[in-house]
Amino acid sequence: MRTFPNCRQFIRWTRLNKKRNMGPYAKLLLGAMKNSGCKVFKERHFSCEDCSGTVSGGFDAASSQIVLCQNNIHQQSHMNRVVTHELIHSFDHCRAHVDWFNNLRHLACSEIRAANLSGDCSFINEVSRLNFGLKEHHQECVRGRALRSILAVRKISREEAEKIVDEVFDSCFNDHAPFGRIPHSKEDAKFAYRDYMNKDRYYANL
């Protein structure tokens, strides 16, 4: 995948080249959204902004816009991961009609899925954070990152957020759409993209 010195160059590239040369995670999500009848590249589908704190990105459901926090994203790999994470929210918004503002379980479910499927909790990322070696570590990473994301956008107690995450965790953790699996690496994502692109051909031959 091409490297971009800054956020705005990344956006310009995506507008000029659509899905071409984007990573397998983003390609699959964009294809799935298109197949679900969602308009993916609007005039301002991506936006580069300066954000407070350590937030890296966000999804604005009202405008279907993905915000990339240019002041907190300093590496291409980080940008790729943020784009994938927010595209998962966008995909959920498209297919599941998520009530982001009034239903905390909907929010928790999408945050669990985004942490699980975007590579946020991949082994290499967790090692770089010096987090590794625990039993069921991937699940605990997903749970923790979903919890932090909820607390960052909703003024509720940690105890309430934990309760909501626990209530929906199993079903949302096991919802791997549209990947069909947890893509633990870029190679996994490539295989998932290949399978997704071939699924219509498979069903046509049944």
C-alpha cells in the first residue's frame, strides 16, 4: 500500500483512486458497503481534523463521515488501522441501522466489532504496547479497547460501561461480518477479501 506523508494526501489519493491500491481490510469493507446499497465516497466521506486528547479518529453518523485525527496519527500503519476501525463503524451504520445516540448496546457492539476486526488487537500491536502473554488475551484487548472507546464518547460510569460491554460481548465478538473470520494479519485480510469477492460465484454454482 502506498505511504502518505500526511492525512490530506491520503484523502486526496482515495478520492482520485477509489479502492485501487488500498489495503485488503478497506477494500473488503468498501465492497461490502457498496453491495449493501450504501454510498461510500461522498464529497466529504473522510475529513482530516485536529482532535483533543489521544483520540485517533471517529465516525460521525449524522453525516456518515469518517474523521481522521491528523495531529494524533503519525505512522502509515496507524492511519490504515484507524481507517479500518472507522470503516467498520460505517459498515455497521449501513447494514444494521445502529442507534448511536440512544442505544448504548448498539454503540458497544460496534466498538467490540471494530476492535476485534480492525487489527487494533493484533499480536504485533499488543507486543508493541508491551501487552502479551495472558490467556484469551485477544478477547481481553477487544473488551478493554471497546470500553475505553465508549467512555471517550459517553458520560457514563466505568461500571455501567463494563456492564453494557459484558451484556453484548459474546454475540458481537463472534460477528465477523463482512470478513467471515477475525483477520489477525494483512494476509488474513487478503484471504477474507478473496473469499468475499468469490462468494457470489460460489453461490451461483450451487
